[in-house]
Amino acid sequence: MRLASIALTFAFSVALAVSASAQDKPTPVENDKKPLASIKKLMDDLDRLLKNSSTVKPASSGNIEDRMMNEIQACWALPAYKQGDILPETKVTVNVGKDGSLLSDPIVLKSGTDPLGKQLAESAVRAIKRCAPFKTVKDNPDSYEKLRTIVFNFKPSAL
């Protein structure tokens, strides 16, 4: 009888342990769902980045000035702007050496007078400085006289 009592107690203890372990299982945590506002912000940021990016043509296409402008556009980041803002054209003159380096700071010839126009002009100058020395000039020594002083038109509307 004592053996039966021990066996019954053991079986009951095992049953309680199994039952308790089934209840101790962690409940699955639901994945945090991003709020709609956060997703909208990410989509707006992506849209802005796509608008600010430029398509760079292969170096073999177009004339030599276009190839040089493609180099600069790859370095150009437009300042932030609101949809509907008018993005003025900016003209910048550049003097380069035979090695493609800048001989002097770029000079803004034309830009907008409002804060956005000034930011666009500053971003164009930064792009020119960031991209120098220019591979196109260095790789085309026969065209140096044509490229020594060149005026670039930065047209955000064309991007």
C-alpha cells in the first residue's frame, strides 16, 4: 500500500509538473507594427532622395562638357525643398588645371536671390569642389584649352 501511495504521489507530481510547464511557456510577442505616420515619413524621405539623385550618363556619351557635368552631378546634392518650390537655375564658372584640379574657387554667375536660390548656388559650388580633380579633364589633355574655363548651368528642374 505504501508503494502504491508513493507511485500515486509520484504520478501526481509528474502530472503537476507537466501541467505547470505547459503554463510557463512564454506567450508569443506580437511584432511591433510601425505606425502609419512612420511609414509615410520613410516613403517621403525615399521620394525626396529619388528626386535629389541624378542620373549619370556613361563617360563615353555626349560631348566633353557634358561628361564633365555628369561628374559634377554625381557629387551634387540638392538642398531640401518643398513640393511646389521654384528651383532657379544656377550658373557657375570654373577654372581648371591640366590635371583637372581647380585653379581657383568656382564663381557663381547667376542664382536665385531667395534663400533657396542661395542654397542651390552653395550646393553647386560644393559639388564642384567635392568632385575636383576632374577625371574628364585629366583624361582629355587635347581638349584642355576648351575646358580651361567653363560655365556650368545647374538646372534642378532637369533632374
